[in-house]
Amino acid sequence: MEVQLKQFNFHPGETIEGMIILQLNEKVNAKGVSIQFRGTMNTTSGAINNRQTSETVLIDVSQPLDREREYEPTPAPLTYPFKIVIPENVIPPEVTAPAIGGVLGDALKLGQMFGALPSVTKTYQWELNAKLDIPWGGDVGQKIQITVSPKT
């Protein structure tokens, strides 16, 4: 199984367009072909000696592309086009504390840099997961990382 995309970098409101290419060498009973779009935000907070990480699921949508049936080997690969619209509000707005300037602000930044004072770091992960769902066996699939960044 192969996932082909027109592009890998997106913004909220844009459409992910692609194609799943499936070439089977043997007959298999499967629940179907699907594509999943999943986005998570990992938040790490605390001082260096007391870090805590949490994961927040921002989006998890699955789109069925073919039904449950017996899939036969074919001379040409099976193709499944798909489109997934990225919601406008998929990336949460940043909440920032008021800036502290001067010597106190510099000391705060240094303390956070060296882990002595608490800080918060957020990382995002966006992936597409194409799958031929085979019961009682190993699914056939491919995961692809993409980028979804805020509009500037």
C-alpha cells in the first residue's frame, strides 16, 4: 500500500488530496480500506526535575474508501482517491502571559532556559494512516507525517 499526496504542507481550512494505491499478490478477506487523519498536541511543562507531558487529540477522523469484501489480486493496482478538509479551528490559539521586561524578564528567561523555573513546550504531530483492515491478521497500511501550520 502506498499513499500519494499532492503536497505535504498545509494550513487550517485547506484540503488534503491524495490517492491510496493498493497492489495485492494474494486473495484476502478484509473489512475495507480507509484513510485516517490524526493530529495531536504534546504539552511538556514544569521545571527540569519535575517534567510532565500530556497529549491532546486535536482531530481524529477516518474516511472509509471501500467496503468489507474479498479482495482479489489484480493486474493493475486498486486506486482510492480521497479528500480531507482540515478544520479552520484545528490548531488551538496560543495563550501567552504578558511579557515581563527588564532585568526581571531576563532572569525569568534564563531560569526557564536552564530548567530551574517552570516552562511550557508544545509540539504538534499530524499524520495520515491508510489501512486495509484485515481481521485476525496483519493490516496492510502506511503512515505519513504531514505539516499543518497556522496561517500567517
